[in-house]
Amino acid sequence: MKIKVDRDLCIGAGTCVVVAPKTFDLDDELKAVVKIPKRSSESNEERSHELVEWGDDKDTIIEAAKVCPVFAIILEEDGKQIYP
């Protein structure tokens, strides 16, 4: 699974952090960021992360994406977008 945060959409509501605090955080600009897991690959351009060893389970991460009020969290699996 890949997790992306669209920083242009993010309004810093922080609901993702409340639901999945081991996966998401807010940065200095109060925008959501994905915490970097062990053995991950990161693209600064897309702020994309491979799901390797998150502290939160897959269902929790999906729930965090669903509670985002502006759909700024994009989840992909096997090359296909699974949310939103």
C-alpha cells in the first residue's frame, strides 16, 4: 500500500493524526505528513511512502483516510487507488 497526502488539499484538521497517530503527524505548516516507516521508500516530490511496517494497522489507516474532511489522503494498493 502507498499513502500520499495532497498538501494542496490538506487543511490541517488533524483527524488523521487522532485516528492513526503512529502513521500521521502534522508538520510545522500544520499539514498532514506520513511518518516514515522502517525500510520505506520516500519520494519528496509526491510525499509518497511504501507501507512496510506502520505502527497502525491497515484498517486504521483506511479509517484515517476516510475521516479526512477534504479527502487529502490517497491510498493505493497494487498500483490501484483504493481511497478515495
